[in-house]
Amino acid sequence: MHLLDRIAHWSRTSPEHIAHISNERTLTYGELAARSDALALWLDRELGERRVPVAIHGHKEPEMLVTFLAAVKTGRPYAPIDYTTPPARVQRVMEISGAGVLLTPEKVAELSANGATYESDRRVEEDDPFYVLFTSGSTGEPKGVVITLANLEHYLAWMQGAHDFAPQGEVFLNHAPFTFDLSVHDIYLALTTGNTIFSLTKELATNLRALFQALGKCGATQWMSTPSFAQMCCIEKSFNSTMLPALRRVFFCGETLAPETAAQMLERFPGVEILNTYGPTEATVAVTGVPVTRELLAQWNPLPIGRVMPGTRIIIRDEKGEPVPSGERGEIVIAGPNVSPGYLGRPDLTEKAFAPFEGTRCYRTGDWGRDRDGLIFCEGRMDGQIKLHGNRIELGDLEANLRALPEIADAVVLPVKKHDVVDSLAAFVVLAGAKEGSDFEQAAKLKTRLGERLPAYMVPRKFHFLPSFPMNNNGKADRKKLAELLG
Ligand code: AMP
């Protein structure tokens, strides 16, 4: 059955059941259907025959879900843009995506207030783009990862085949922003099984008192987040199964799961299933998974990312593109029906990252990895992509945006690690002219200027001003020497 029909089934049979809770606002299945239908009618009127992406600049408002469904009902993918994205970057996303409209939750509330009924005759099918998620691109431009309905269905089928999700019996805790595909897991596993999504907004997730209060009353049974978020929660002693008595399962994804974090979670949540899953946005949420048990912890450090999902292959390749023998290190390449058709409007980038392997569409992750008899290990990045508190950032993106500021002649950005985990970013800057004020004042000015171009989480915490960069033998800025300056 089509994904939209599976969701519509719940709207028909249980219109009063709650689909989404966000910031004390609720959206029932009935409202989701009527409002997304009303917006779908408006989209068709507004865009005519143009099957262009529908962009929405917001956060976790119920109107986001209304927009997502409205777009795909009309055969158009949606492109969420988080509200932390500054106008200049929103503009670039609009240009790159070719989106036909830029909506806001307020506008959607207005357009869909009266509800309606929409007969879909051009909804998104199989290989049509279902959503476009923008991630940091190494040249300073965001890149839009296109995910089709078939990609998404492959992920949902894996999850639903491997785990039980009780119809109308689950609450999915949603921590990831809607621009990060961990939220895709929450949204569509919940909506296709008639369940409730409980969103933690950014304000809530950064106000610890409010956060733990919310966790205490959310009734979550399913949890998907980065390990960083759980690690942060573990600072609070009462974060355990008394706070979340209904919790049954925790999926970790998006970055390395440290054995310490896993051990703490096992201790705090006895009887709760904990899984480490791995995957890039380009291969639809996750492609490997493994239950994290005490036995697994005793056996492996670092932890494996698990075994690959059915129907998909992981190939570990050397620089020449040849598969390496079992146990040896190489690049993780993913091949299968969950692999994206590519980056929107960027055939050049698509060709580089998605070259077919043995005739199958595949994605070169840029991750170092190893396959030990089918158990896969991820051993870090081959390039300048990092994860900061779960956010994917290309250091090259940041550097290009810094260099684009007229005050800056050259810039290098390095990750600052605490216990082997990236904790913040440091920018090394050669100014084009004289420094304005103290280091602190100059840094504050540059942070503001950069914040006009990039989301706040990408702005480096520290700035170091140098007259010039140390050079390596190739005449490039010597990153190793600069890292030594960090102490
Ligand atoms: P994103 O597209 O934001 O999901 O980021 C994908 C990248 O996050 C991967 O290419 C890996 O570098 C990293 N990643 C995702 N899951 C894991 C994991 N379980 N362990 C280690 N790294 C991970």
C-alpha cells in the first residue's frame, strides 16, 4: 500500500488520535489529513503543473508535517529549512533547489485553517523525489540530497521487519530537527503505524529543567537520537527508567557511539533495547544496525556499527575502487535501493559520490571502515567532514564562508576535541586589514558576520588571529602545526 494510504488509514479510522505533539500543541490524524489536503489544493493552484520542491522555513511546528504531506500528495518533494538558517543561506537553498514556494508555519496555518478534501492524482510515486534535505557542502554551498519514495520505503520496510512497532501503542520521541534525517525515522515510522510523534523543540532541548520535565511526561516508547544528546541527558541523575517508564527501544545514529555512553544507557534503562545504527543522509537514515548488549561491550571497543540491512550491500574499497579483503581498512561504500539518486541540480557532485559499482547505484560515504565477517566498523572520516553535537559540517563549507567575508584574507577551521569527541570549532584567521579592536571584539564581529551566512551551530567558538599561516611542503596551510597551537 502507498505510504500516503497507510497514513490516510489512521486518519479515517482514528481521526482523534494524536499524530504530533510539539511545544504543547497537538495535531490529530484527522487534522493532519484535512489540513494537508487544504494545503495541497493551494499548492496546485499556486504552482500549476510545476512539480518543483516545496520549501518550508520553520522548526518542529505541526504545520511542518502538514506541509510535508501536502507536498507529496501533489507530486512534489518537500525541502525543510530549519529556522536557525540565516536569510542568505535560505536564499541559496531556494536557488539551488528551484523550490516553487517558500512557506512558513504561520502561512501554512492560515492556508490550511479550514481543512478540505483533496483527490490526489499526481502524488509522489516510487522513484519520484519525496524529500530534499540540505547538508553542508565542502565548497561553501549547501547540497540537497534527494530521497525518493522507494528509498524511504526500503528503510521503513527494514525497520518494520526487524522490530515491532505497536499500532497506536507507541510514542516516538523526536529530538533531531526536521532537516536531519533521524527525524524521518520518527515521522514516518510513527505516521504509518498510527502512532504519536513527541517533538522536543530546540528551546526545550537546551533548557535542561524544561527538557527533563518534558521527558518525564512525554510517555516515549521509542527513542532515536545522536549519542551526544543521550550523553547530555545522562548528566542528570534522574534520567533513567523512572523518568521514562514506557521506553522500550533506543536507536542511536549519526555519530560514533562511545562504549561509555552505551554502558550508561544500559545501566539507566535496564530491559530497554539499545541499538547502534549507521548511515548517511544519502542512503536514507541508516543502513546498518546492531543491538548493544553487555556482551557486545565486553567484546568490542570501539563498538561496531552492525550488519547491513537486507537488500543493501556494504563494500569496503581501496583508493583504486577495489574491494579490500575482510578485516582490512578501506572506504565504506553503500549499494542498494536506499541510495539517493544524487544531489539536486549538481550532476558534478552526484557523479563523484554516486558512481555505480557492479551496475548498482552506490554511494561513497567518505568514511573509513572495516568488515569483520559481516560486522561493520566505522573508523572516522577520510575528509574534512565532522560531526559537532550531531550536526554534519564540512570544514571546507565554513572556511569558504569565512574567506568570503571581505575582512578575511585566509581562514582554516579545526575541530577541538574533548575525550576524542568534537566539542567545538576553532577558526584560524589571517585578516585582510588591521584588526578592529581587541581579539575578543574582532572575533565577536566576525561571528556576527558569519552568523548572517551560516546556521548558528556552524559558527566557531574560538577565533585565533595570525599574521600568516605556517605552510606544509605543498605550500598549503599546515593544519597539523595549527592544531598544535590549540594545545
Ligand atoms: P548524516 O548525513 O548527517 O547522517 O551524517 C552521516 C555521517 O555520520 C556518516 O557518514 C558517518 O561519518 C557518521 N555516522 C553516522 N552514524 C554513525 C555511527 N553509528 N557511528 C559512527 N559514525 C556515524
